[in-house]
Amino acid sequence: MKYRSLHNADARLSEIGLGCASYWAKKIFSERTAQRIVHYAVACGITVFDTGSSYANGHAEQRLGRALRGLANRDDLWISSKVGTRVGAWGRLYKDFSERGIRHSVHNSLRALGLSRLPVLFLHGPNPEDFNDTTFGVLEDLQREGLVGLVGVNTFDDEIIRLTVASGRFQCLMTDFNVLKPDRGRLISELANGGLDVFVAAALAGGLYSRSFYRLYLPKHAWYWARALARQRPQLKQARGLHFLNQVPGWSAAQLALAFVLENPDPVCALIGTTSETHLSELAAVSGKKAPPEIMQKIQAANTA
Ligand SMILES: NC(=O)c1ccc[n+]([C@@H]2O[C@H](COP(=O)([O-])OP(=O)(O)OC[C@H]3O[C@@H](n4cnc5c(N)ncnc54)[C@H](OP(=O)(O)O)[C@@H]3O)[C@@H](O)[C@H]2O)c1
């Protein structure tokens, strides 16, 4: 596993991180398998684990906390979580960036994760009005109190990215960059060169271009399809232009997709989601492996044509 330096802390992070969200976090997905995946990730040299207070109705953080319990190197891991989305009655999600809401959420996250300090905290999908002195003040207090390390913003929205940078209050950003959004790479490089630590979310673009995405023999496949239909309809169509990724000898489509993200040296870490040790092992092997340049160019061209 290769490691990348942070701009805002004296540390190096694995260039691949495990997203502890989505199907991995669902109660219907086996707890034992979910924990095994975390332990296997640690064995592969992965040191970054991302989750969120509202993911799977709060179940994601608790599950990750149980998986981390007993790990000898738990304190060396970079666990990130999010504030600002609260789970209400019937699982409904509410935005809450109030001082009380942020504090309450951070204390709950620390308890669920079994940590005394959260290495990275992201505001989860803030709106422009959430960039205010109350938010900045409580984040600074939490850092001063030693409860939180780096603070950042998790957004896929260009305007919010602009506000994140303009505020000068954040050390990191989590945004999407993948084979279906290759142009994001340029912006990420600019932001990283300006001193922001950028974490890539959805680094595999949900795997929509992969032949295996079209299999439908497990409940998770139906769940991934339902998510794509709800949130990624245009990308499903766009992904058809990337089917050539399934025909490259020695590489799987997901490996090539991850290699495309890792080719950019500027983000600090690419987060991938998986419910399979086999998939994780395939992806971990991409770190440090040189992908065919003509395929990398073809990915860029497929999306800019
Ligand atoms: N997506 C978002 O909107 C979002 C927002 C904020 C943060 N994030 C962060 O980014 C992380 C990753 O995003 P994500 O989980 O949404 O999507 P992703 O990593 O882009 O894609 C996950 C999909 O890829 C499949 N996959 C993984 N390895 C594979 C392999 N080797 N071969 C074929 N398919 C493979 C997974 O299926 P299997 O389970 O079968 O492996 C799953 O369907 C999240 O967990 C979270 O930490 C994402």
C-alpha cells in the first residue's frame, strides 16, 4: 500500500481508504462479514476509514466502532465521520448545523466509534447559510478541546466547494472524482496545491461500468441497482461508454477505475465502498501498479467527447 502526506498534519495516509457506509453498514448485511472486511483492510495497510453519523440510521458508526474494538493499531487509524445530518423519527433525515446539534453529534460519534478524538470531521452536505460564525466557532472549540483533529466539508457541489475554500476555515474536503467525473481531477489538484487535503468520495463511481454490476443474484445487487436508479440515472447511461474497461487483460474494470483516480497524485486518499473481501483484495493490489496509459486516456476521452 502506498501512503500520501497530509498538508495539514504531520502524517501519511494510505492512498486507498475504506468507506464504511452504504450496503456495508446495513443491518441486513452480515455483521461478521462487515467486520472481517475492516480487519482485512487493516491487514492490507489501509489506514483511512470513513463513515457518517447518519449513515444507515446511525448503524454505520456503531458497526465500525465494534470492528475497531480490540485492534492493536486503532489509534494510528484515520477515522473520519460527519456532522450536520440528524436521523429523526421513521428514519427521516434532517439538516442540523446548530452548535448544540454539532456538539451532540460529535459526542455520539466518539461514543459509537469508541474513540476519545475523531481524527477527521466533515460537515455533511452543508448549504451556503451553514457557513457562519456559529459553525466555525463550534468547530474551532471542538479542535481546541482535542475532540476533533482536522475539519472539512463533504460536498459534491461546486458552489459549496468555493465557499469552503473562501472561508479559510477548513483543512480538508471530501468530494467526488471518478471515471464518470474525470474533470474533477483538475479542480482537486488546484485545491490540493492550495493546501487543502482532499479525500475522494465514490472513487469507483458505484461500479456502474463493471460487468459485475449487471449481476442480480444477491440482495445487495438489487440495493445497488435501486440506489443507481434513484441517484445516478444519467451516469448509468454514461457508463455504457466505459464498457471497454471490462476487456483489458490483467485488469478488472473496478481496478482500472481506481487506477484512474490514483493516477492523480494530489488527493490524499481515494475512498472505496465494498462488501466483498475479494473485491477489496483486488482493489488494494492497484496501489503502486501502473495502469495502461492508453486506457487512462480513453477514460478521459470517453467522458469529454
Ligand atoms: N456515494 C456518495 O454519495 C458518497 C458521499 C459521501 C461520501 N462517500 C464516501 O465514499 C465511499 C465510497 O462510495 P460508494 O460506496 O458510494 O461507492 P463506490 O466506492 O464508488 O462504489 C461501490 C460499488 O463498487 C462495487 N465494487 C467495489 N469493488 C469492486 C470490484 N473490485 N469489482 C466490482 N465492483 C466493485 C461495490 O460492490 P461490492 O459491495 O459488491 O464490492 C459497490 O457496488 C463511501 O463509502 C463513503 O465513505 C460517498
